[in-house]
Amino acid sequence: MVALHASASVAWAGEATYAARLTPTRAGAGASGEVEFSLETNRANQEVVVVRANVRGLTPGKHGINVHENGDVSGCDDAGACTGKSYNPDKRPHHGPTALKKFGASACHFVGDGCVLNRHIGDLGNIVADENGDSTTSFKDLYTTLKAGTSNSIAGRSVVIRATADDFETEEDDGGAGPIVLYGSIVRK
């Protein structure tokens, strides 16, 4: 008998890592960095996207991070407007990364178990910059993917980092987080 052991976090075979090299806007002058996205499985054998942000030159504190609709940022203006709006194919309200909405009489523990995702696909939350303005943040998102052909795929779109924290309520400026300070296309690495 052969025993198979699975790692707690396994990359999906055949799936590439994606990354966005970040460009500063006028509001983010002096900031730089990269956000990397990889597809892995968690301990419950669920597909998750691991987001790793390595950013410098931000103001200390929280900064909203969102995926936007448009991936081609080659002709962007100095405010990052070419990125479009927060990616929201299901027309859900703006909320935090784990926002779920209950339906029916059953309990709501995860999508498909009496609840639906109640946020934009692009709502990833906040990263935190230290007192030097640097952020090396890593987190997992259960509700996005890098697999092509699905409405929740963020591959080929853009990622933006905002001037301040996402409040997870306000629709405008990705949770009232102010102007875009950094942006970049999410492309295969």
C-alpha cells in the first residue's frame, strides 16, 4: 500500500504565476513595486489565489487593493483611469474580501452552502505599509481564480493600490480609499 501525502499549499499543475509590475500615478509619485498572484490549494482542497504584494514608497498605514476591469494599461493617464472600474461581473455591492450573503433558511458558512459572494470579484481588501512606507503583504482569496474562461478570473485584468484604506462599504474609489497611487496589468510571469 502506498500512502500519498499532500502539502498544505500546493500549486496547481499547468497554472502559471501572474504578476503586475506597478506604475505610479501622479498621486503615487515615488512609489513602486509588484503584486504576484499564484493559484494553490488549501488544506480543505479548495482552490485559492495567493496574493503577494511587495510595494515601496507608500504612506504608512492601510491601502485598498483591488482588481479592475481593464488589463491594457499601456496608454494610461497620470491618474490610472485606464484601469476602469473595480471588476464586478456579478453586479454585487462593494464589500470586504470575505463578505457573504445568506439566502434561504440554511446557515451561511461558504459560497454554495446557503450563501452567495456579496462583493465585487475585485474587492481584495487592504495592504499595510510600515513606518517606512513598505509593504510585503501576503494573503489568500478563495473567491477569485487565475483560470481563463471563468467570470471570477482576474488574469489579464489590472490591479490598483489606493491612497488610503478601503472601508468595505463605499462604492466610490473602491471603498472610499481615495485616488489610485499604483497600477499594473496582471500578466503571466
